[in-house]
Amino acid sequence: MAKARIGISGWRYAPWRGVFYPDELPQREELAYASRQLASIEINGSFYSLQRPSSYARWREDTPRGFVFAVKAPRYITHIRRLRNAEEGLANFFASGVLCLREKLGPILWQLPPSFRYREDVLEDFLAQLPKDTESAAALAKRHGNLAKDRRAWETDRRRRLRHALEVRHESFRDPAFIAQLRRHGVALVVADTAQRWPLLEDVTGGFMYLRLHGDKELYASGYTPAALRAWARRLRAWMRGAQPRDARRASPDTRPPKRASRDVYVYFDNDQKVRAPFDAMALAKLMKR
């Protein structure tokens, strides 16, 4: 059966203390607390810098059984290299300890900058390099640039499939060729609600759905009303049935998504500035249980 994993993007925010987190909770226990309120969390520190193997191992230990992390890939690859000549960056990323999450490693998020225009050739070369499972990721990690000294950082305990999701922020991606390309590679297109700042596209391109809800009225700040959350819940249920919403906002006229009896959905609230994210996530998760 399809699963809905609903959570937050990041967990360490000073304004959350005393609002979402209890006043007396030590900072080192915030992940343990958040992971027992929510089913998944998006690690976003990995976007700004490579993390340590010991950090990934500790995060795995601090979270309960069945919990899943999404991992935001480094901006060095997406924003600085802009997907070009990405092999070393990919090797370093997978050698940094991501595989230490083991069974708790969920989708990997690749977020492109707003200035990045669709280039089919550039994207094709990049997508072809993405590892499909943990064994191929470990093999890629072994070509790292002498980054990791701990062999556990680039080893895997067993073969597991890897899921990749791509978030775009330029109107040029509103292109049927782009959607067809993602479908060929089985990469999910991120459904990003960004207060109309960037494209909101809902084409189904992979075996799962990945949503990032940044705020529907004010980017990174506004909360979602009960009516808005009910509307998202209806869309999630359609995707989980292997279908899609009738009014899906698509870039491609090809309305036939890849055939699936069901689809897992991952949803991350990123409207953290006014401490709305965790409460919206818990409210949506409650709606999905009805």
C-alpha cells in the first residue's frame, strides 16, 4: 500500500523553541522530539555543506524505527557547477555519509536555482549519472576526492533503491520534453507551492510524488488554512491511488502518468519563518488518516 510521509524541511530553528519544542528541551534532543511527531524530515544542511558520516549515523540513531529522511543534495552541484561536470561532486556527496542512514534514507532532492533554464542536453548528462541504488552509489562514492577517512561513509549494508526528485524554478521547464525526460529516468518532479513565485507543476514523472510546501500566500512564512490543507489532502489521495487530480497543473499535454497501482507521497513544509511548518505538517498528517 502507498504511504504518505509528511514532515518538515530542517528541524533546527531558534524561533521554534518554546513554540513547537518544549522550553526545557535541550537542542541536542530536538531531532528526537520532532521525529516522534512527524514521519519524515528533509535534511537541508547538506545543501550548504557536506555533512560528516558521524552526523548521519547519529541522526539515524536518534530517530524511531520506520522514520525516513529526505536529503537535499549540495548546492555545489546544482548552483555552482550547475549540473555540469558533476561526477566528482556526486562522488563526494555520496562519500560524505549519506549511506550511513541505511534503511532511513528516503528521496534525494535536487533543487535548481531560479536562473537555471531548461537545457535538455545538460540535464540528460546529469540524470544519466544518478545512481539507481545504494550499491551503485557506494561504487560512485569510492571515486571521491580524498574527502572521507571513514570507510563506513562510502559503504552500504545492503542494496536499496534510490529515489531522486528534481525541483525547478524557471518557466522554461514548462516543457513537454522536460516531463518526458524525467519519465525516462524515473525521476520525480517536485510539486512546489511557492506563493506563485516559481512554477507549480504537478506532472507525474516517477514512481512516487515529492511535494515542498513553502507557503501559499507568503513565501516561507504563511501557514495553510484548514481548507487549503483539505485541498492538498485530496490531491495526495489521488496520487496515492496511482491516479492524479483531475485539475492537475501540468507542463505536458500527455496526461498519462507512468502506470502504477499506487504511489508513495513525500510532503515537506518549508514555511518555517513563523513556526507554521511543524503544525501544518501534523494537521495534514491527521487529515490523511481519516
